[in-house]
Amino acid sequence: MGDVTKIATDDYVGFTFFTGCMAMMAAAAFFFLSMNDFDRKWKTSILVSGLITFIAAVHYLYMRDYWASNAESPTFFRYVDWVLTVPLMCVEFYLILKVAGAKKSLMWKLIFLSVVMLVTGYIGEAVDRDNAWLWGLVSGIAYFAIAYEIWLGSAKKLAVEAGGYVLKAHKALCWFVLVGWAIYPLGYMAGTPGWYDGLNGLQMDVIYNIGDAINKIGFGLVIYNLAVQMRNKEAI
């Protein structure tokens, strides 16, 4: 791919794109190769974890090259990645809660809220930057609606009904959403104008790249650990 793939030795932003790509590829390979270790009930969850990290790895490959050749944030590629992977992360909640009778309406509700969160975020970051604070507010409301649903709403009730390892995994995923996803608003504010201009000194892409690695790989590892625990429990 020529000079496009070259990263300067002092380009720490480009380095995070490169390491993010490698980490996502490794995680995707791990999840895909471990699928046959589980029965059908958990195989789908592991597959989704693999898809999340594989899709992210492909986009990080493009984002790394885009950054290397243009030295500007690959906003479009990043949001295409998110609009595919974040709804899949929401699907994971539904998949682990199926044992407690979760209905597809819960899945579609979480997917809808995640799409609203991402579309309004993209508008604020790339289309209507003068009103970035407003679009960020709308995106934030959708985020808090997701957080409410999984922490206090019907998803939480289902997790409590399931109990045991499922409840523990649900809580872990909830913490990723509450703490891990909170990294993204910092990146958003670092890259857009608004009352929060004091954050503009931060490097938006580094924040986003760290957030992606923590959340996407971490989500998958929680699901994998749950599948292992449930398999061992059923084997007893």
C-alpha cells in the first residue's frame, strides 16, 4: 500500500490506530476460534463478540491509513464502524438475557437508542459543528436512556431473575457502558467547539481509540467468561 501505511516514529496517534487494529484482529481471531468450544446456546454470543472486534479491526486498518496519509481524524470511517458495532454490543445484552425470557423488543429498543446516539453524534461532529453541543446533548440523552434500561429498567429485572453468572456478566457489561462508554463524550468534546472548549487540548482520536479497545474487547471477554462458566456449570 506504499507510503500510506508508514507511521512516523513520533506519531503517537497513528501508533494507537496501529495497536488498536492489531488488538482487534487478535481478539476477533480468539473469539472465532473458540466458538466450537461451546454449544449453540452460547456460540451465537461468541460469534457476535468476534464480529464486533473483526468489524472494528477492518475499520481500524482503513483509519490507520487515512490518518497516515491525511493527518486528520477519520470521522466517517469511525462512525461507520460504530453504527455497525455498537448495536451489536446492545445485542449482547439480549443474547445473555434470553435465558430469563428476554424478548426481541428489548433488543430493538437498545439498538434504536444506540443508532440515535451515534447518528446525532456524527451530525454534531461532522455536519453541524456550530451546534455540536446540541447534537451532543441529544446523543447523551440516548446514551442515558440505554444506561437506564440496563441498570434500572427491564434488562436489569431480567438479569436479576436469571441470577448467578448471568447477573454477574450483566453487571460487568453495565459497568462497561457506564464507565467505558463515558470515554466517548470526552473525545467528542475534545474534537468539537462548545462551552467545553477547555477540553480541546486533548487528542480526540487517542481517546476514541483507547475507548474502543477497552469496550469492544472487554465486552467480548465478559461474554466469553460467561460462556465458559455456564459450560462448566452444566458439565457438573
